[in-house]
Amino acid sequence: QVRLVESGGGLVQPGGSLRLSCAASESIGSFDVTGWYRQAPGKQRELVARMIRGHSAEYAPSVKGRFTFSRDDGKNTVFLQMSNLNPGDTARYYCTIRQWGVDYWGQGTQVTVSS
């Protein structure tokens, strides 16, 4: 059972930045897919960014150019750097990984963009 713990969410003004972190209980190098999803109230969970092992990060069109997915294998942590945030980015953000065909999710961290 892989455990994922997100952190870094909070309240930020439009145009601001946040960096989300997701610490994994196992080596992230063993994961087939790592990614970030988000879910706003009343909406379906949607993909924000993901990285398939051996490939570059992929981004949702709505965040491309503003968000950056990165990882620190030595710390078993993945990050989502979010810049130029707008109210449409308000959601609960979830870290997810896929290992041997099984998806694991963290508990999420809330991001609220408001003036």
C-alpha cells in the first residue's frame, strides 16, 4: 500500500503562486505514472499534470505555461509549482500514482484563489 501525503495548499490572491508537494512512502522511481488532479465543488475531478515514466510531463491546456510538474527522487516527492493563479484554479488538489496497475491517491490539499 503506497501512502501519499500532499501539502502546500492555501489561500492565495489572483496572480499569486503556490507550490504543492506530495511525499510518497516508497521510491517514486518505481511508479509507472505520477500526477496531480483537482476537483472543484460540483465538478468532476480533472487531470492537471502527469508524468509517465520515461516521458516528459503532460499538462491540461488550462494550466500549461503556468504550472510545472517536477520530482525529487531522492526525497520520494513530487511537486506542482503553480504560478499566475486565478479563481478558476480553486479546487482540492490530489496527488496520484500508479504502480503495477493500481492507482493510489492522497487525501488532497485545498487551494483557494481569491482576493
